[in-house]
Amino acid sequence: MGTAEFPVAKIHQIAALSCLAWVIVNIAAHLLSSWLWKGYKSLSTSNKLGWCNRIASAIHAIVLVSNQAWNLADPQLTADPLFAVSDGHFRWGSVMYGYLIYDTLYTLVFYKAVGSPSFILHHALGLVCCCFGLYFNKLALFGIAIEVFFEGTTPLLHLLGCMKVAGLEDTVAFLVAGLAFAAQFFVFRVVIAQYYWYLMIKSVLALEHRPAWGWAGIAVYGALSALNVFWFSKLVRMAVTTCTTPRASVQSRKRTSAFAREREENLLHGSYLKQVAQQGPKSFPLQHLQSMTSECSADLAAHAMAAGVSATVSVGSHKKMS
């Protein structure tokens, strides 16, 4: 568990500071967005929570990848990828450990707005992998590879999410960012990830006595690789759909969706006023209006999905498996 140069107490200290740092970044993102972007104040609560968390997640990915990438070339790790460890592995693995704690707690606290069972499961798996790498000193090189090449696709993913919230999903910039994300996903998560999986298999098979944790590592990494291939196939289909959809058709569907939203809002407003007039304001509390608003939003989401307003919007679901 840890090393003499990097004891467990130091791992916990860095993880705690990392967790606190991402809380501060999230708050700063909220304050700066309120100050710099007028449209931020008009966003729904769930969109504000998602917006700030995307910014924190993207910054974390940039910091982590830019520092961990150097450790992939560490001669000590490459010479013994199954058992060797390094200070850089512990330091930046602890930073990611703290980030995962922050993001898991954030999701649990604001679960109704930003959470889902699959996201909690994803983070639980990430925390288990972090603990295995930090506390049992095994598979450090492959853990670093996952951090670099999986988290490396996060900034573009969250850029797309923020552009969607800002209403830029029908712009050329959004299309270019989406295609760049798909290309990066292929290189990082499909091509390079397969190489490290092959290297893990080769390293385990080279042992005279092959431990159970080695086979477990191969199985987990193989499942992640298969999932990456599956998601990449979905990205390709979405990219093809987006590129082959006529611009006029997109604008037409956008106008249709806007008309439907306005119609639903008018119906909701009229229904609310009618019930207040019949029952009195005290008998129709704010919770009822909030419930009606949620139902209306669900109907609008279903309408938008059926109309295919933005074929690339579904790319946001990639976060659930990163």
C-alpha cells in the first residue's frame, strides 16, 4: 500500500485537496458564468448544475492528461508494467481519486438534476480501479493509460455539451467539434486503447504464475475496449446522419420544435390560470405548477427526439461510460 516515498497518508492528503479544488472550480464556474454570460441566468437549475460540472470536469481532464501523459514513457513503468510504480503514478492518480470523490458526491447531492444509475455505477467502478492502483501497487502503467486516453476525450465532449446548452447545436462550429470528437475518440479509445490491452495480455501471459488479478485486469480492460468500439459505432452513425441532413431540413425542424414548445407553454399557462380561477391560489400551490412544468418538458423532449432536431445531441451520453 503506497511506498516509503509516497505513503498512504500522502495519497489521502492529495485526494482531499483535489476534491476541495474541484468544488472551488465548480463555484467559480457558476460565478463567472453569471457575470460573463447573460443567458446563464435564464438556464434551468439542472442546466446550470450540468454546465458548471462540465467545466470542472473538462479542466480536471486537461490538468490530469497533460501531467500523466509523461508517465507513460517512464522507463521504470514500461520495463515492468504489472508491478512497477512511480511517484507520478501516485501523485496524479490521487488527484483523479479526489476528483471522482467530488463528482460522485456532486451527482448524489443533485441526483434529480444530473444523476442516473449508470453514472453512479460508472463512478463506483472508477473509484474501485483508483483504489486498486493506489493501494495495491499493481497495473500502474495501464491505469495511467486509461487516465490519459479515456479522460483525453473529455474536454471536447463537454465542449459539445456546453454548446448545446448555449443553443449552438445547429452551428457549423458544433458540427466541426462533433466530428473532431469522433475522430479523437477513434484514435484514443479504439486504436491506442487496443494496443495497451494487447500489452496487458502479453505481460500477464509472460508470467510463470499468472495471478487472478492479472486475468481480472484483462477482463475489465477488454470490457472497456468493447464498450469503446460500441460507442464509436454509434458516433459514426450520428456523424453520418448529421452530415447528410440538409441544412434547410434542420432549420425547418428547429422552427417546428420552437412552435411546439411555444404551444405547450401557452397550454400550460392557460391550464394553470384556469385552475387558479376555479380553485383559488391557495388550493393550487407552486409544487403543482412545477410538476406540470416537468411533465411539459418531458413531452417536449419526446417531441424533439421524434423530430430528430439534433442528431449529435446524443453524444452527451458518452460521459456515462468514460
